[in-house]
Amino acid sequence: MRMGFLCLFLLLPCCHRPAKAPSPAASAEQPVEVASVLSGCQSLQQCAQACSSGQPAACVAAGRLYEYGHGVPIDAASAYKAYDRACALGYAGGCYNAALLLEAGRGVKKDAGRARQLYATVCQAGSRTAWARADALADITAAPTLR
């Protein structure tokens, strides 16, 4: 009994370590708050304006606002456009989010092949989640269809 309590006592601090925050440049899966802070925009209009002037983090922030309806009606098509713009500007978070929408067919026609290409782009930035999703789509797109 004492030994079990001692082991639990020694292991407990390991379980409660605060998670290290990911570096903004390395993370492709950024929450809207992080994207908004990075872009400096406070509203959809500010995000859209910053996005059109070439700030990819603002594009992701605008996409999140559209995708989840934060202060605006949910509009997956506009979210995809914003994410795609961020991706075109070289921002991995934009590519990842655009791929998610393409994979699910939310706001755009479902396109597993294009989603896989975008995940591969994000893989180059080091996202393990993107590797897993790209591998899963490779299995799906390579499987024969039943008719």
C-alpha cells in the first residue's frame, strides 16, 4: 500500500505539467484567438482588409470568423476563400484549414485529392496531424470504388 502511494505521489507531478504553448509559426492548427492576436485584427472588416493587403494570419482569422460564425453568420464558402488566400500567401494554417473544408465538402465541392495536396504542403511545415490526414486520404483515394 505504501509503495503504491509513493509511486502515485512521484508520478503525479508529471501528469500535471502545463502544456508548452506551440510556436505560432510551427502550428498549423491555430485557434481563432491566436490567429486574431497574430493578425492584430479585432473584427471581420479589419481581418478582411489585412488579408487583402497580404497578411496571411489575418486571412486565417477571417476564415475562422466565417467558419464558426463569430459575430457573423456562418459562411463556409467565405471561410474556404480566406483560408485558401492564406495558403497562397504561404501560411500553413490556411492550407490546413482549407484542406479540412475540402475533405468534408463544407462550403466547397468535396475534393479529397486537393485536400491531400494541401495536407502535404502543411506536412512540409512539420505538422504531424497533417501527415496522418494525408495518409488517410491516400488510402481513401487509392481504394477502388464499388459500383
